[in-house]
Amino acid sequence: MKNEQEKQKILTIIRENSSGPSSLIQVLNAIQEEHGHIPKDVQQLVAEEMKIPFSRVFEVTSFYARFTTEPKGKYEISVCLGTACYVKGSQIILDELKRKLGIEENQTTPDGLFTLTSSRCIGACALAPAIVVNKDVHGMLTAEMLPEILGMYN
């Protein structure tokens, strides 16, 4: 946590969402929604406040893909690598995004603008190959279309 004010906000979230150890996922979800990630010092605070072992909090945050311990970019780009997208070139799209953004998969650009991930399927097979930027789906992509799409989010 950066400061006492941030700590107090997290404590408020814990108190508003906790009804005992069974509400751990609900508490973590609320923290993730508010702060974008759940670093280890916040996990420790959750464990202390909810009176549960740190190992349990860590286990839940590391098991569920929903939770992250690292800050994500303002825009999360998820490249679909499902069968339909892969066959139509999504690996080329992923490789080009890595090159253009200067990061690897599951990394965030130094300016905090983009985080690059992949997905098994986004359910947009008719639009293959496709990516999702936050909640915006972009389909029938070619590598040449990526500068324009990235420009929409700068």
C-alpha cells in the first residue's frame, strides 16, 4: 500500500464486504475492482482483518485468473487463441502486438497504458481472428489493422 489513506480505503472495503471467512472471494473481488490488483501487502491486511491465514488468501488470489497481484494497464488487450482464431492467424496478431507494444504476454507497457494477454476463446468465432480491448471486440483482424486499433486507445 502506498499510504495510510489507501490502507483505510482497503479496510473499508473489507469491512463492507466481509461476513466471515466464506466471503473471502467477495472481499478480494471488491478490492480488485477498486484498485485493479491485490499485492501481497494487501493480501496480508485481508488475512489479518478477516482472521484467516495468509496462505488461504494467497491460495485464492493465485488460483483464480480473475485476480492479479500486479497492476494492469488502463487497457487490457486479450488475443483470442481459440481454434477458429488461431487457424485464421491470431498468433500473428499476438506476435505483432508484442512487437508494437514492446512487451511479452502477461506484461504491461511501461507507461501503464496496455496489458497484453491471451484467451482460449472469447466466443466471437465468426469474427476470427479477434481481440478484446477491455470490453470492445475487434474482429476479422490483420496485422496491418493494429496501429489504428491501438490508436483508438491512446
